[in-house]
Amino acid sequence: MGRKFLNKKKKATPQLEIVPLDENPPLPPQRSSDDVVPKKEKWVNKQRVLVFSARGISHRDRHLMKDIKTLMPHHRPESKMERSKTLSVVNEMCEMKHCNKAMLFEGRRKRDLYMWISNTSGSTGPSAKFLIENIHTMAELKMTGNCLRGSRPLLSFDSKFDELPHLKLLKELFVQTYSVPNHHPKSQPFVDHVFTFTYLDKRIWFRNFQILSEDGGLSEVGPRYVMNPVKIFDGSFTGKTIWENPDYVSPSKQRQVLKKAAKDKYVNRVEQKVKHEATRPMRAYDGMDNDELFEDDDPVETAKILAAIAKKKKEEAAKQTPKSALTKKIKEKQLQAVKDVIEERRQKPLNA
């Protein structure tokens, strides 16, 4: 007795069709208020820069900070920092404001302006300190260029930024600080101006130009300033100094040298006056010979005066002893003196 196995016909399994996923599915006609609305994120690079200053900056420095805030829509404002606080407090301020970059303006003696640019995310750094020189704000320049408020800029760097090591680091720091993130809520989707960073005379020159045409036509907008790098630290406002400018001279030292030069100039002037008083002659110099020639403009009278002078000189020469006679007299006196000496020596033995 055996089992019979019947070959059952296999049923054909229906194949599923691949339907392309609609990128924008239609919304249901009704939805509950508790449902979460799906949101597509476009703003990925969430760089935020905390731009503020310490107490003690001048009005020109404050206007420069205002211009920089206008050019950077991704900035966060903050009130002035007290001088008594240390710079390490800036990291905590950035953490509270949800910022990962910081730009601090620090004034000295109402004259000098220093700018700090730092990467404060996790206090890892680096941070750089600059001396700001030759400040010209937008209101002061009154340039013809103009750009849309909140538009994204292009960043142009000199070729030196790809050669020197410390400039490579500063370039990356500038790119992350000055560039406006794509799809930032406060930015405009246009690129109509360019920031230029030029390395010249061991300083970094900042300029802002409007893009007029695609063939490279530019018009300056402002502001303009020069950054003289002082130091670069490996931490955020703290840490070891990884680079220091060997050619940096503080503004107070420069003013001290200028004052010393002015002081030396005053001392030299006083010494010249004393020397003039010491060497001044006690009596006036005698007049020139024949001054009467220049008193009369008549040529006939001048000729008569010259003739009289020549006649007078001729008479004086006639009165004087000729040179040959004078020489003969001198020789006779010398011979007579020799004869007297010889005569004295001859008479000495006889008297003895």
C-alpha cells in the first residue's frame, strides 16, 4: 500500500507593482488638531554669531559694529559686557544665546579698538585677536554702491591665504563667521555683494562691494577697515598662543615714540638757539669796499667814482717803498747783524 502524492498546481502569486512615491502627497480633507504637520528642513547650517561689545568703545566703533550687524543677518545681539568680567564669560553667553561663533569689540582708552573672533562651540576654539585700524563706516563713506538687506555675500580671499599657515586658519574662521547660511530665516535668496579679504602690508584689508554685472563690475558699499592680527589662541578666548605677530607694535607704544620724537625736536631747537646766542658776534661786520658804487644808479657818476678810486690807489702805490728796495734794506740789516756778532766773538778773548 503506498501513498499517492498528487502534484498540485501551484497558484501564481500576484506580483506587486512599484508605484513611484509622490514627493508632495495630497493632504487629507480633514485632519485632527493633534496631528503634527510634517515640515521639511532646508536650513541645515545653523551658524549663529554673537556680535556685541564691551564698555568703553567710541561712537565710531559703535557705528562700525552696527554696520557689521546689518551685513550679517545670522547674528545675535547682546548688551554691552562689563569690563570687570573676564573674557571666558563670553563662552557662557554664547551657550545661553545658542551661538557657536562670537565677535567681540573691545575698546582701550577711547582710542584703540580690538576685535575678537572665536569659535565658541564647546569652547574648543580657535580664537583670534585683531587691532582694527582705518575705520570708515557706511554713513561716513556715502558710496554709490548698494545691496539688499539680508542678502548672502560671496567671500573673496587673497592668494596669500592659501600659502601661510596662520592665514589658512584665519580664512576658515572668516568663512564660518562672515558667510550667511543657506535658507536662513532672516536672509534673502540673493547674492548681490562680495566681501574681499586682502593681505597687504602684513594686515588684512576688508572691503564690501556690490556686484553690478556678471562680467565683474563692482561698486563699493562699505564699511571698510583694516585688521592687524595680534595673536591666535587654541581655545575660545583662552588657551595657549599658537601664533603671535612678531611685527605688532601696540598703539600706545607708537604714540610714545611720536611724543619722544617731538620732544627731541624741541630739545634740538633750544640747543640751536643757545648755540646761536653763544656764537653771535659782538659788533657788526664792516661794510664792503666801494659801497658808494651801489648808492647811485647813474653810470656816468659810477665811472667817475671808479676813476677817482684808481687814481687814489696809484698815488698810494707811489708813496710806498718798492719791493726790491725793501728787500735790499732787509738784506743789509741781516748782514750788519752778522758782522756785529762776529765782532763780539773776536773781542771776548782779548778782554779775558
